[in-house]
Amino acid sequence: MERIWLDHYPAGIPAEITDEAAKYDSLVSILEESCGRHADSIAYYSLGASMTYAELDKYSGQFAAWLQAKGLKKGDRVSLMMPNLLQYPVCLFGTLRAGGVVVNTNPLYTATELHHQLKDSGARIIVIAENFAHTLQDAMADTAVDTVVLTALGDMLGTLKGTLTNLVVRHVKKMVPAFQLPGALQLKQVLAQGARAKYDKPALRHDDMALLQYTGGTTGVAKGAVLTHGNMVSNVCQAHAWVQPYIHGPQCIITALPLYHIFALTANCLTFIVLGASNVLIVNPRDIPAVVKTMGKHRFTAITGVNTLFNAFLHNADFAKLDFSSLKFTLGGGMAVQEVIAKRWLACTGVPLAQAYGLTETSPAVTINPLDNKEFTGSIGLPVPSTDIAIRDDQGQDMPQGESGEICVRGPQVTPGYWNRPDETAKVMDADGFLHTGDIGYVNEQGYVFILDRKKDMINVSGFNVYPNEIEAVAAEHPDVKEVAAVGVSNEHSGEVVKLFVIRKDNKVTEKELIEYCRGKLTGYKVPKYVEFRDDLPRTNVGKVLRRELKESKTAPSPSRSGNGSS
């Protein structure tokens, strides 16, 4: 499709970022430039402590040196499993500086989910917050992991504050379940060893792998999207080009979304490093009163989030009392931003809530709305610089402007494919380099992109993708489940939640029992919230269950109905 959107770009945003991205051979170059330029500035705030860019450079260098002394070679994978702690950027950049590949791992994974990711990625080393070590204990068998590095929540908060924090977490709040991981190292010990080790900067290029970012893609169970240094550098340059006209002076961004999620990783952790900004890391975004209290301590200029987070803020009485005079922009992604939320956000803060769109496979930014557009149209925005959009039918033919079809994306931020899965890569990549997103939409006469529906049956819970096949496979293991189908139903808090339609064998299992059964095998947001028992399920003429009919059935619960599950 002709790039008609370029005529409607906000002033100051370039059509291409190719030359800018060429200045950096890797994410490491971006980090080193920013640490040198902003050495004395605060890079991160967390739990009342802070870390300067100089300290980020120092500690990540120590971790890189330790990894190399440990035998890590260029391309080896390192799993990072922790919430938004100061330790995360240290280990993220340390791994990249050593030439390693970061495997971002959700700390809320069950042992089954963690085992799959560790085994599939081939990660040799894992850095994990001790709160989740009991899960690792049950997931390590038959994986390549040979080194475990443990960290506690207070490890980088300073001696006094850190010791007190760890004492409270372990013995007062009892947030660290018992575990046994013989031979595990402590991150403090690792950094001390790294300070005495030699560091050799590896030669990195754009085609070297930087991340294995796990996702279901557009179909199926979790697989690793390969994101190269070139992909990530390009998307950082694209995002920076988009926000740069709107910002002046010192920047501070609220980072409530987890950094192991590609949205916050690129938008907050990486893009704002280019700006020399401060990231306020939120360890537990579910504790809205505590998050709002933290926000009140900073003159923040930007915030990113998902619709459910913005909704939660707007329902907190203290949020409206915050000083928004320094806020320059708000970016919403991960799931659709609802019009009512966008309007309430503008009324409360005086700043528009700009909707953006992306995928794990695109590093993630594909489209972003102008950040100062106060009119909410429902569009996911204009394609970012150096990005092509095609709208294609089921035969792969381009649709005319204004007509709907599958949204396909081409650009320097698009993954080369899935880790060790050429079959899955072939399903989503065209010969001309376009990635099939699985989303149905259209482009209007000004180049704005609109999503109409999902091509597949993906369920979106608070910005996280949930895939029916995975949920069905777990539920089907229950001895009283004969057949099962999973769909997403509307929910006012999380956008969607999982609902099961089940044919039982003996009519013994109850809704509560089946939900609890799934809870033991799935991360919280994947756990079904509702179960409906049926004698049969709608099918095609070849027997395939029609999930769409179930999703649209009149028996689906209303958004206001309460349930037993957890999202």
C-alpha cells in the first residue's frame, strides 16, 4: 500500500529512520552512549532507591564480565525471571553486553510453563527473584540450565534498606515459599566476582539475536520470537522519532507494566534510555493505592499502560489529586483502549490517552496515534517511520484502501522468524517480507489503521495473549472432561476473561472444581473465570468446534457478573 499516512504525520516526525538506526550496531551501543552522556542522571527509581546511569553501566558491566568468565558465548541464552526491580536492567544490559541473548520470563509462570520455555530456549543460566524459586525447583528437570542466580527484592536498595526489605519480605510477609536449589548463586556474589573479572566487548551486528521473546504468535502454544539487535534498535529509533517532538527537558516515565513484556521493554526501558530519562519501576502494579502514592513522589512526564490499568487509576480517589502539570503524553497498548476510558483520562489529567498497536513479533511498535490528538477515534494510529502496511485477503491479495482484510506489516522491526520453528515462521511470513498479524482491519483515506476483529480466536486478558488451545489442553486432562472449548468473553476489569464450554463424562465435576484444577496448571490471567456445561458444542460439517458461535452465544455471562476465577 502506498504510504498515504506520511502526509498526515505530526510535524517533526521523519518518514524513515534507516540512517539513525545505522548509527548503532546494537542495543549495547545505545546503552553505552546514554550512560556516557547522562552518567550523573537517575536512570531508575525503585522501592525508594535509585540508580544512576553511571551505576547502571558499572553493574551491568560486572554482570557481563561474570557471564563471560562463566563461559557464556555469543548467542547463549540467559533467562531473566523477575518483576520490575533494579536488578532487571542490570541483568538485561549485562547479558547483552556479554553477547548473550535475553529470554524474558514471566515470574508468574507455573512450573509447566517455565519448563517449556527453558527447554525450548536452551537457556543455560537463569536469574530469578527468590520469591519464584520454588517454581524453578519443579521446572529444571531435562533443561539445559546449569547455573541459577538468585536475587532478593532488596538486593540493590542499599545495605540498610535492602536488609530491612528482605527481612520483611521473607519473614513478615512470608512472600518467599520454601525451595531447594543446591548450588544456586546470589546476585550480589556474582556482581562481586564480575568486578574482578575481565570483560571483552563482543562484536555485535544488526543481524545478531538480542532477545527470545516468547509468545503464542498468531496461533498455537508459546514459541520464541527472534528479535535481533537490528529489530530492537530500529524500533527504539522509530519510537524515539515519534515521541521526540513532544518532549523537552528532563523526562520521567512511570513503568507499571512489567519489563519482561515487550511493550514496556521497548517503550519504557529502551526508548527512554535514549532520552536520558528516569524510569520509575513499579514492582506490583496490582496495588493501585501504592502505585498512586509512588507516582505522587515524582514529576512524571509520561506513562504507558493498558486499558485496565488506566481504568483502575481512574477508579482510585487519590489519583485525581495528583499533579499532572508535567505530564506530556500517555500511551496505551497491549489491548484496545476503550473510548470511555480515554475520555475520562483526558478529563482527569488534561492529557490525551494515545492508542498504539504492536506485536511481540514487531518489537513491538507498528502504529501510534499522534500523542497530542484529543479526539478519540478508535484508530490504532499511523504506521511508524520505515514501516509498510498491507491489507490482504485470505489468498494474500492486497485489498484497496478502505476495505478490510488481514493487517500485514513489513519493516526493520519485524522478526526474522520463530526460534527453531521454520514451520511456524512460514505460516506468518510472506515471500515479500510481510508479517501476517492475524488481525482484521482497514486503512482509511488519511492512513489511519483500524482493527475490526481478530482473525484467530486469541483471547486478550489485560493486554496478555491467551490461546484457547493451551487452555483446552489443560482442562481436557481432567478425568471428567470429555470435550472442551475455550473462548474470551467481555469483562469490565480486564477486557476479556476465559470461559470454558465443557461436555462432561460423568456429570460430576463442578464449575468451581474445574476452575481450581486449571489454576494449578496455568498462570493466573489464563485461568478460566466461567465454566458452562453443555450436552454438545456447535461444529462445522467436519466436526470442528465453532468457537465464534460459543463466544456470541446468549448464555455468555454479562460483563458485570462476578465469577470464581482470577484474571
